[in-house]
Amino acid sequence: MSDQLTTLWRPTGPEELELVRQSEWRAWPPRLPEQPIFYPVLNEDYAIQIARDWNAPRSGVGYVTRFQVRSDFQVAQRLPGALPNPAGRR
């Protein structure tokens, strides 16, 4: 098992952020049927863009969370929602 960590960012709205807070910042809530994909991204700027363009218009505010996962877990699981931004920056 690797000790290396990979940082991911997750754009989120206020309701989801409150559920994460209620878990003492340890878990994301279960996915909603209409949003089945957990969508972390590899770049903070891209997460900000998503929060601004997607979350804020719908709820009045958008947040960006940052968290780390073991790098070997990311590779093993392939995190299907962990997509780079269009510029490909990390």
C-alpha cells in the first residue's frame, strides 16, 4: 500500500455540503438517483468553474471542497468521475 496521496476537488451546493458537515467531514452522502455519478476533479480551477457555473445558479452559492485519497486507491478504483479540466492541468 502506498503512502502517497492525491488531492481531488469536488464542486458542491449548500445542501450536500451540510450533509458532509454532519458526517464530521468524513463522508459524502449517497448519490441521488438523478445524479448517480460522484464527480471529483483533478484541478481546483476547474472545480471553481463548475461551482460557479453549475451550483451557484441553482442554489445561489457554490462551494469547492478539497480532499485527499490514497493514490493507489485512485488508480485501483479508476474514479470514473475524476476528470481533468479541459486544459489538462493538475
